[in-house]
Amino acid sequence: DYILERGIFADLAIVKAWKADETGNVVFRKTARNFNVPAATCGKVCVVEVEEIVPAGSLEPDAIHLPGVFVQRMIVGAPYDKQIEFRTTREREAA
């Protein structure tokens, strides 16, 4: 006996990336590399918000995480500072 699990399929995939070139090749940074690539490839239409669009051919070919064939639209997002939560600690209770 076998169980067939069907893959996730979406009408629209929206992901955030670091850089992209003019042809749609995308580079992610840090933890965005974990799930953005599978999320971007599972949709009919993929929209990528990037921090910077660079000329075609300026990205290192081995550094490209998402090929341009999967990207239908690119948006240059506004610069922002990522808000980090405050670290809270408490004293350990005696055992």
C-alpha cells in the first residue's frame, strides 16, 4: 500500500528577496533561503519584492537561488529597518 501526497499549488506566490537582475534571477539572504524558493515555484504567478534590481549578468551564476523562469513580476520595495523584539529573561527557579 502507498500514500500519494500531492504538492502544494497556489494561484499567487509573493516572496521577499534581497537582489534580482533585470531578467528575474533572484538571490535570497539568510533565513529567506529556507522556504521562499519552494513557495515561489509552487504558484502560477510569482511576485518578488526585492531591495535592489541590478543589471543582467551582474549576479554570480552560482549565487542565484531562484531562476528568472519562475518570476513573472518584480517590485522594488521601500527601504526599511527590521524591528527586532526585545529579549526578556527571568531567573531560573530552584529545582
